[in-house]
Amino acid sequence: MSSRLFYPSLLLIAAASLAACSGRDSNQTTAPTAAPAYQAVARGRVDIEGGLLRLAMPRDGVVAEIKVHEGDNVHKGQLLARLDTQPAQLAVDAAQAEQQQAQAQATLLQTRIKAAQQRAQRLASAAAAGAADGQSADDARQAADQLQGELENTRAAATLAAQKLAAARYELTQRSLNAPAAFPIPGPPLATATAAGPARP
């Protein structure tokens, strides 16, 4: 069976709609069937008690799982379908690695700054006692200040990496379609799908 382009707006389809587009001879005539109590009446909307329910996958992508079946009574918040999460997960992993690298660099710089400040203090004391020249003390103090500047830059990079990680994790959550309300699913089993995206107007 050839793969179908799947829009999450078409996730719940009436029996008559699926029968018309899957596996039947176009010349074959069948007896009309009674319309189900609930059915998709427009792209991105499902007819339920109380009005129309809009269903749309937040992002484009390849459908990896369809988690509901014919006759299911879906509860609010239930997972209906999930896209392939590998690209989004890779982005999360990369952002997390970047954050960890920045944090490790910050920890290393803090250790180096402490040692540089201690050295600068010893040289300053030695210079004051006439046991060392003042230039060495100045150089040591400048080296400590330079490391402090590197630490501030690294902390800023760690903050940026944390923001990127939060954004990547959010994008990962956008690969799932959850039921916004409770409703029953009529019709035959869902057709296998290969791609999904936001509902078209």
C-alpha cells in the first residue's frame, strides 16, 4: 500500500471517508452506511458533542506513532500521535553538551583564578618587602584579572546554552499531538501515515 501524506487534522476520519480512499476497486459499488455520531467534517476539525474540535500537529514532520484506534474513548490530554523525534532530540543533546562544556570551563577558570590571585598576592607582598620586583606583581595581578574576564564570558555562554537547551526541549514537546478534550473515535482503524504538519486553513 502506498504511503499517504498525513495531516493531523485528518487523524480522526469517518468510516465512509477512509473506505473511499483505501483498498477498494473504484468500480465496486457498496451499500450506503449510516453516518457515525462523530466524524471529521473539515480539515483540522472533528465534530463532537458541543461543537467542532480542532486537531493539528504543532510542527511538520514524519509520523512515527499513532496511539489511538477505532472505538477508543479518548480522554483529555491523551497522546494521539507522535512525530519522529530524532532531529529534535539531537538538538536537545547538542544544546545540553554545549551547556555542560561551558559549565566545566567555568569551573576550571574559577580554579585558575584562585591560584592566580594567590600568586599575585604573594608577589605583591614580596615586592613590598623588597624580595621581588613590582613588575612581576603587576603582571600576576593582570593575569588574574584576565582570567576573571574569561570567566564572565564563559558564564554568559553557559546562560545562552541553557536558553538554547530550554528551546530545544520545548521543540521536542511539539512533536506530539494530545487530545484537547475527551471524545470517542468512530470508524475503521487509522490508515498508516508517513508525514504530518500543522493544519491547513
